[in-house]
Amino acid sequence: MATSIQQITGFLDAAELKYRIDDDLVRTGFNTNTYRDTDGEPGISLVIAVEEDGEFLKIVAPSVYKYLDGSHKAALFQVLLMVSWDTKMVQFEYDMRDGEVRAIIEFPLEDAQLTQNQLLRCIHSIAAIVDENHERITAAMTKGELPKPESKEDMAALWQEFQSFLEQKRRDEGSHGLPG
């Protein structure tokens, strides 16, 4: 077996993290700096699930957001996809029946043994990524705002793209006998 609830709780005990077991799920959580849950509290709840006889692991932050209907759904989905693109592990899921948005990390262990470092990286990463992107996500949900490029590299790439566009425009105008 690749992992078990007992192995996971042993890793959490060794890391001195609080948790509880409910219906074969391990529940834990972390305080957050920016993210606020639906009650306005600074914290994120996580659920760790062992599936397929220990060969598959899921770490879920359930109901991090709710957005059933509204005029900014496209902006919300775009930001969630951007965050998924920018991160190595975290993905977002959306339940169209009730508007639940959850963050998730899932991966097959198959015949490999889960390590404490792997588990801790996953649970800390999912909490940190939701916390770090909370303002971007809520701006998309409430105002339809999309993030602007943040880094110099992003700005340089946009500038290069613009310069390429101008150069192509000059070539096109030149090939039509127009002054360049």
C-alpha cells in the first residue's frame, strides 16, 4: 500500500499539526493573512483523502469561494485558470450546481510511498496559494477585474510583443507601397 490514514496522521503528528479524523478523511487547517472564509475568519480548512486503497491522494480546500450566478463568472474562471497555470500543483474545481469553488491537489502514488515532505509541501502550498491569490480572485468575482502583469519580465514580454506587432505593421505597410 502506498499510504494510509495512519501514515498521514503520523506525519501530521511529527509536524505538530492539529487535525481530526471524520469518516476516513483527515481534516486540518491553517490561519491565513489575506484569505477569509465564508464567515469572515482568517483561515482555510483542508481535507486529506486517501483513495484507491492508498494509491491515490487528494488534498482539498473545500468551498474556498461560492459563486453560483453573477456577471463576473468569466473573469473568475480566467483568474482561477491563471492561478492554476502559475502554480505547480494547485488546481481549482467548480461545482455548477451550487457555485462551490474548491482548490485541490491530487496525485497518484500507485506503488510509491508518500513521504512527510511531500505531504507537508502539498498542504502548505494549497493554503499559501489560496491566501496569496485571494485579492485577485475576489476582485474578479466582485468587480470583474483581471490582474495586470506584475513582474518586470511580464512587462518586458508585453513590450516585446508590442514591438513585434509594430514591426509587422511596418512590413505590411511597406509591402503595400505605403510609407513606413
